Amino acid sequence: MLEMVTGRTAYNAGDNIHLATFATPRIAAGRLMQVLDKRLSLPSGSKMEAVEMVAQLAQQCVSHGLQRPNMSVIVTELENAVARFYHQLDITNDLYH
């Protein structure tokens, strides 16, 4: 999931950098823009909130031990992020129809 959010590989042998070590402290500190895949167009509003939800979930998934969410929590959180992402679209569609 971190790979998807950042556009980076899990391990960069050239720089000897593990993605989790690089990205999770930045996500935890609210600095998602520092790790977000630059190839993505920058979302706003509820779409950005959805991206933040996925990034925070990815961060939790690489946590140690019992801090990791179980699969049912992951599925629920991803469903919530998808719903949040499309929420703005639904509002826009309602305004124009």
C-alpha cells in the first residue's frame, strides 16, 4: 500500500532506503505531500482526505506487532476511503443534474 501511495519500491538498493523507514515518519507527522507520488495529480477536498486515509492505513500496516490492523479493519478502512473519494463526485453530479 505504501508503494501505491508513494510510487516507490519497498526497498531502494541504490540508496539503501526502506520505504517504510522513509515514508511512515513523514505520514505520521502529517507531511504526506513529502512522500506522495509526484506523478499523481494533486487531489483536493474529499479526494485528498481519501488519499490521506489510505496513507495512514498503509502506515499502520507496517507498524510492529499488535499495532497492525487486521484484514477486516483494512477492508473497512479502504471501503471508507473509496466512499470518501467518490463523495465529492456525487455532490458535483447532484449540482449539475
